[in-house]
Amino acid sequence: MIAEHALEWRPRHPTDLLQTVGSLRRGPGDPAFLVDAGAVWRTTRTATGPATIRLTQLAPDVLRAQAWGAGAALAVAQAPELCGDRDDPAPFDPLIDPLRDAHRRNPGLRIPRTAAVFEALVPAILEQKVITLQAHASWRWLLQRYGTDAPGPVPRPMKVVPTPAEWARIPSWEWHRAGVDPRRSRTIVEAARFADRIDEASALSPEQAAARLTLFPGIGAWTAAEVAQRALGDADAVSVGDYHLAKQVGHALAGRDMTDDEMLAALEPWAGQRYRVVRLLGSAGGLRRPRRGPKLPFVDHRAR
């Protein structure tokens, strides 16, 4: 297999490829993400065009990236950051036994950084206030219909996300067919018109990036945090306002439900590393709570 561009490197910190970049997948069947024979295939749209990147872990301390398409060179150059090379776990102190154990068992869990802010924003908006399965179904439908075919020798058909201009041109009835309500579709269409300004957030501090994103109607703290976790590699971004997270973190740390404010207070000892704490708790099965109480309903917007 001959790639247009390729790179091998030794990460600065222990890195488990699948565990690190797995957080970028938007559910089973994501047309932009595929795991095949131990390799991770991912599509992206760079400043120079679409790209497909194939990531493999050749050894515990050696990673390889191969890429195809007009954006291949940029995709390969960004591959180390994509695999968490900017993430520095050194300041993290687990402090409590459950986190010590999770940290010991998951030494290669890094926080990825795609640097593609608008690209991460669209699926985050789709996930606002609906069940995850519903948002993932909308993402698949939209990419299959409006994405472009992935370049390169992909093991099965994949799609590259639409350009911002293409997102903005999707008609209202097609959003409806995808199961996306008018509020979320308007948010995406409006954001697409300012995609360049949104993508500039990749060069800002976490605080500045959050302030930039939340200037746009329909984008609040939860959405900004979801983007920061993936596009900016922010190890501190907490998804405040998540329907389940505060309760799950509360049970993992204190054996009870918590409000968002209580969750933030409980996570304060790990300021600067709070998203890492959430990831580690999740990897250890700690983000579970007794199944009781209401769940978000599945709302079929296509039936309206």
C-alpha cells in the first residue's frame, strides 16, 4: 500500500492509539471513522482539501500515519497532535484510589487534538438535548447524503464531511428528513457562515476559545466543552449541562447524584485535568449509576 504521505514517530508519552482517538468516533457506523484490522481510518477536511488518514500502532512506542487526498500532507503533519502528542499527563495527580487504579490501568490514554473546530462543532450541535443514538443516526444520514467519497484505499466506503458552504446550503426539509429539529439545524447553518472565525479558536487559549464559540447563537458551555475535548485537546473541559454526567461523576466520587455545581466542586482538586478525570473514570467503568429516573425520550422530528 503506497500512501501519498506518511510519517512514523515515537510519542512523547505512552499512547494507546485506539483508546486515544476512539473518542472521535460518532457512534457505530460513523462514515468518517472506521477501525479495521487494528488500524484506525479517519476522514477530515483540511485547509487544502479532503483527506483520509490511516493510523496504526506499530509498537507500544511507535505510531504510523498514512494519508491520501488533497489534504494528505496537512493530515499527516497534524497526526501526532491527533494522537495526543500535545497532551501532557505529568501535572495529573490521581489523589484517590479509584483514579490511581484507572491511571495505572490506562497509561496510554491521551487527549486527542484534531485542530478542526468547525468540523467538531457540527456533531456536537447534533447531540444537543437528544439521545446519543438519535444524534448519531442524524450524523450518519447527513454524511451519507452530503459528504464526499473518502480518498484513498479505504477498506469500505467512507465519507468526508461537507464544506461549511455545503452545510449552509442544506435545505430545511433535508434537515427534517435527517431527524434534526429547526433549532439545531439553524445553529449549524448560522455557524457555517462563520466557519473561518470558528476555526481560529484552535489558536486561542481554552478560555478564549470557549468565549469565541459561545458568542454564536445556540452554542453554550456544553457544546463548547464537547468541541474543546476533541478539537483543542483540552484536558480540563467539562461538559457542564450534560443530562447524565453530573449524576455519573457524583456516583463515581461520592456514591450519590450531584448537580452540575456539586460536580464542579468535587472535580476542583483536579483543576486543569478534569476531563482527564472523567475519561479515566469512564475507562474504569466508574461512570455508571443505578438505573432509575427519567431518560431523554427519542423524538422523531421527521414525524412532525
